[in-house]
Amino acid sequence: MKRGMLFLGIFLICLVRVQALGISPAITEIDFVPGQEYEFTFSVISESPDQIVEVKVGGDLVEYVKLSDDEVEGGGSFNLKLKLPVKAPRPGPNRISIILSEKKSEEKFIGTKIEIRGTIIVKVPYPGRYLEADFNLGDGNVDSSILVGVDLFNRGKESLYVNSKVEFYEIGGDQSVHFMPFSPNMLEAGQSKNMQKVLNTSGMKPGNYIGKLTLDYGESLVINRSFRIGYLFIKINNFTNELPRKDIQKFFIGIESQWNGQINNIYADVNISNSTKNIAFRTPSITLEPWHTGLLEGFIDTRDLNGAYDLNIVLNYMDQKTYGTGTLKIIEQDYNLGFIALIGGIAIIIVLLIIYFIWKSLRGKNSNGKRKR
């Protein structure tokens, strides 16, 4: 029976074929122009030359779409014609989906049907004034430069005269620490504009900040972005402060980078001492990505230790050091509580068994003592 099931499983696996399927281009964007005609060529990506792929359309504006083929074999191609209506559809992005799906044959009745989609985005302008914007602002370090990017998109039907500025605040503060104006821009309907400047962080303190972008185009649009200014420092967040007196134990140090850059070869020198003993060890090194946390791991033999010890940690990285102090307690393992718990558990089981057998005996006597009528 088991052998038969094994052969059946192998047979089913052999029947299932997973084939890659793709479409190129995956995304196409166009602006809405009343009555405009477009023709697009799409390539079908397939690993199998005999794979039959069905082509359909869905989503918005499908009544204005015409396909050259509804099936493609292998890695072929097809054309799509789009004639936009004279009257504008709903404002904003209208999405036409090009749906490719694997056509199942009688030989491939087992397996998941593969389906992928491409998209044509028709950008229809909004009535009146309508401004969209992207505000890009990354993290940085003290005494460095941070790229500030502003992208403007006129999605309306009217021309826009746009004034732009960015103010920078420390989180929790109400006073601007830096002001960055941009040159005014005139955007015709459908036009876009990319602007970039550099924020010099010299004189700014490490910490968390907010960039506030204000756009004035007859109306007001405000976008906030948070960012961090780092410095070359690794915090010691926590460390092991208690270990059992038993064999070689692991000692952990939790650390966190405050630097907007990768830091390699981070390790710690640890010293444990009291009036009679002095033990030192070094942890293996690790690497931290920007702003990430990590865990250093060392080892210490606690068999000859007992009680409280002074703990000193020196964290080493990029010719810098971070210091940490504390107390490490080495405690005797208390087996009494575990032994008592074990005995208590056994006693409860024994009592339950005694109750069960008494109940069973009484039930048997009651059953035998019944009179027959």
C-alpha cells in the first residue's frame, strides 16, 4: 500500500509543470487626450514554445480597446489599439488591465493556472486646480549632506504658479532650525517639475527631525517627512546581569547603531571582577547596518564564581569606544523547588488514582446489589 502511494505521488508530481509567464512592458502611462488613438505592442514571456496564452482586457475604458489576438503561442507578441473617448472619463488614473493566462490542455489537467497582468494607466486631469507632489528626504549624519527632492505634478486643467519651501524642525520642537526656499514654478496642465537641493547638517544636533514642505498655488498643500541625523556612536542597550553557577555560559550585550552607515568589526572587551577575582574576555565581532540593533555574544566559565561581580564593558568600533558598567550576579542553582514541584505532581497523580479506584469499586458494588424484578 505504501509503495503504491509513493508511486502515485511521484506520478502526480511529474504531471504538474510550473512554467514562467510574463508580459513586457508591465506598466505604461499616457496622458488623456480627447479622441487620441494609440497602439501598443506587448511581448509575452514564456519558457515553453508550445504554451498557449489567452489574452483578455479588464478594468477601465475596456470598451475603447481592441486586441489583435486573443491567443498567443509561446513567446509571441500582440498589439492593443486604444481610441480614447472625446468626453473625459472620471478624473485621476484610469487603469486598463491586460490579462494573460495559461490555457490548460487535456494533458495538463493538474496544476495551478498561471495568470499575470500588465497595466496601461490613462491619466485624466481633474477639473480646476489640482496639484500632486512627492517629497523625498532621507536620513543623514552630522556634518554631511542630505538630498532633498520635491516632485510637482499638475493634474488639473488650469495652469499653476507654485511657490515651494521646506522648513526643518526637531521632533518635539516648535522653532524651525533651517529654512530652504525653492524657485517658483509655472506648471501648465499636465506638466511636472523635479526640484532638488542639499541640506547641509553642519551645526545641527543628532536626533529625529521633521521636514515640512509647504506648496502655495492659490491653495495650500503641506507634506511632512520625518528623518534622522546620526553620529558615529553605538549605544549599549542591555547586557546579561545574572548567570547560573554551572559550566560555560553565554553572555549577551544588546547594541544599537546611531550612525547612518554600515559599521564593521564591532566587538566588546568585558571585565568581571571582585576583591579576589578578575576575569576578562572578548566577544566575536559583528557588523551593523544603519540604525540597526545587534547582539554581541561571549562566553564565561561560571563554575568557580559565586556572588556579585563588578562588570565593565568596552565597545570597540571604527577607532571609537562606548563604555558600560553594571553588576553580574552568579547564583547557585536551586534544585529544591524543582524537586518539590516534582514530588507534588506525583502526589496529585497518586491521589487522583486512589479516588478513581474507590469510585470504580463503589460503582461495582452498587451494580451487583441491584435486585432483579
